[in-house]
Amino acid sequence: MKRAFFVGRFQPYHLGHHEVVRNIITEVDELIIGIGSAQESHSIENPFTAGERVLMISRAVDEIKDELGVNTKIYIIPLEDIYRNSLWVSHVCSMVPPFDVVYTNNPLVYRLFKEAGFNVMHTRMYNRNEYHGTEIRKKMLEGGDWEKYVPKAVAEIIREIDGIKRLRDISGRDF
């Protein structure tokens, strides 16, 4: 059995993440999705809570599994920051099931797991200029068409939680 680990902040989970997950689950038996900076919420950079991100990811991943007809087991685990890079990999390993491979394009994550002896794979980047959390949050703030950059299930959850209003409220900007 092959189990993989993929980590991100997912603020919000977008179509770039969606494509990465779609590809990973065709290569492994189980996937652990780590929600980084789980303690962060209600800020411009991290507007959504860990629980909201779990919901976004789980519903979006269900769409992929139904579409592909796969039964890949997915674990979605919030991970709080510890602010000590030298200890971060062991912290992650203490919080998630054991895994065989790490998928990331984050240079620091890649380096830390490589130094710890893990097999680390780069993922393909999907339209990075558009599928980027910062740009999507900017579109949300400015009233742009943000929904086309996230899976349908994620857009529904953001509407359910009134996420746009939250983001605008915490930005302190007049609209």
C-alpha cells in the first residue's frame, strides 16, 4: 500500500490544488491532506478556519472520487504551525498517519522533508497565475469572478459561510 502526504494552507482550496489531488489519487492507495497553518483564520491571508477548509476539501475531493470512480482513502488533517523549521517534519509526522511519499512544490517543504530522508515529489503546476490563493482572495475582495477558480463545492461553502463578507469585513476596506 502506498500512502502520500500533500500539505497546503488551502485559503481557499482552488482548481490548482484540485488537479494536484486528482493526479495524486491515481498514483496512491491513500492520501493525507495536511491543512497547514490550521490555527490561523479571520485574516486577509487566512480568512477561513481549519474546519471550513476541511469541509471545502472533503466535498471537493468527493467530486473527484466520484468523477474518477476511485475509492482512494483520504485523510484531511489540520496542522498547526510550530514556527521551528528544524522540528516541523517530526511535528507533522506525529500528527498524521505514516506515509511513503510527499508531494509538494513548496521549496521549504521540499527541503525539510528531503533532509529528513523522505521521498519527495514535485507536482505539476496548473495555471499558477490564476490558481493562486492570493489572487483568488483579491478577486473576492474586489467583487471579481473568483468562483471560476475554485471547485463548485468550494464556492458553495464560501457562500454558505458568507466568506466574502468576512473577507471584506476583516480587510477594513469600504465597498
